[in-house]
Amino acid sequence: MPPARVKRDLVSLADVASDLDDLLAHAARLKNERRRVRTRPTLRGRNLAMIFEKPSTRTRASFEVAMNDLGGRALFLSSGDLQLGRGETIADTARVLSRFVDAICYRAFRHAAVVELARWATVPVINALDDEEHPCQIVADLLTMRERWKGRFSDRRLAWVGDGNNVFRSLAIGAAAVGLDLSAAIPRRYRPPEEVLAVSRSIAARTGAKLAFVDSPDAAATGADALYTDVWVSMGDEAEQSVRESAFRGYQINERLLERAAPDAFVLHDLPAHRGQEITDGVLDGPRSAVWDQAENRLHAQKAILERLLVPR
């Protein structure tokens, strides 16, 4: 039998949906504080193991800097360096690492692997991306929107243009939790099934947020307060590259589409971007891009997540 659960994990954004507003407020405080004090030693003596099966720029760097800023240390472990790559089970890896470190973040190909690690670990487990969700990214995204909208999500609408991928699935949960309306232009073949959206729709029923799928990027963008896109071919989908590029042609955030949005609307992209595919250079580098603030906010989001899971409240 697995050990009794005596800790809190962030495997899905739903795990923090009930107190997401507080988490975002805490991330905002940490961001403001970093301008004055680089180190806040709330995690002094704590260690974070980072298991990465996929490449990373923002996730790896933000977690390592976050642990350093909080007085702790991060230990990077690629899957090729671990016995996981030679057949050791996830359960055995979880039980061993739990004896060494205070938390584990896991960037995995399969969501089931993250669930399994969390099941057997006796320390908090953080989903650093898998094929179903990317919860840490959405905390940073919502922090960026919160800054731009002066802390209010009500009466705002976000337009998503592109794939119904792991980022979108976490975004649907996050938007519902904070009461943000979400319009999604996704080709029907690539929309998440309704059973996947059941959690976000249940949360939205309580908060009043609306999640709607529309037939075209124009319909999603018209009057929207922000536009969000992601790559057409995510890690793990490379075998479908030509099919996906054909299916998503026209699902691009460009200058014409941005003009359909509200006059003060801004653009989000979780990066890395395939310039000229899902987004144009002019939009990504333009004055209405919030992408670089969004990338920076990964750091402040990770710090808030780490403190929430590791510092007694």
C-alpha cells in the first residue's frame, strides 16, 4: 500500500483552485519584495529535486533561481542521469528521493507518471509540465493578467487561439477559479473532450466564469481583453507536425487579429514561440505584448508555489 498522504501536491491546477486568488496575491508580494531584497530565506536548508524528462528554459531556470532566492537549493536530475532511465520504478524513485529532499518537481511526458510520483512521495510533488497540464505556467499567466487588470478578473474575457493542449487545459481551470471568461478558437479535432473539462466547468459553475468554444480566431478575438496562443506542435507531438501545421493554418495571432480585440488588449504566449507560425514577430515584439512580463512571472509564481507547499501556514 502507498504511504498515507500527509502533504500537499500541485499535480493539477485544481489542487490550488480554492485558494488561487491568495496564491496570486502572494506571488505579487514576492515580486515587489524582490526589488528590495534578493534573498528571503524562508526555505533555508530546504532542497528541491528537479526531475526533467523534457528540455526546459523558463521552468528550470525559474525553479533554480526561486530556490536560491528563498535560501534553499535545487538539484537538477535529467531522466538520463537517474536509474529511472534503466528501469527503476517511479514508486521506488519517489521513496528514495523523499528521504533526501523536501520537495520534488517533475517535468514528464506522461501525466500518469506525475500522479504516480505524487502517490508514493512523502514530500510535496510539483507538476512542472506533462502531457495533460502545465499548472505552474498558468499561475504565472494569471499573475500577469492580474497586474495588467489591477487585480480584477471580473468582466474580462481572455481569447485562446490554437491547440487545446496541456497549457489550455490548466488555463481553463485557472480562468474558472478566478472568475475569468475564456473564449477558445480551437479546431474541433484538437479540442479537449468534455470529460477533461469537467473540473473547470464545475469550478466555473461556482464562480460564474464562462468557457466557450467558438468557430474562428476572429470570433474569439473580437472585443477580447487579452489574446493567448501556444505552439501548434508541442513536445511529444513531433510525429504529427505536418498534419498539425496544416490544421492550425489561420490560427495565428497577428496584427490583423489583434486589431479585433479591445483597444487596450495585450498578448500572451508561454514560450518558446515559433515565430511566423502561431504568432508574428510584429505582435510578439510589439508594444501590446505582455510575453516578457509573463516569462519573468514564472519566477515569482514558482516562489509562491514553493512557499505555499513548504512553509507552514
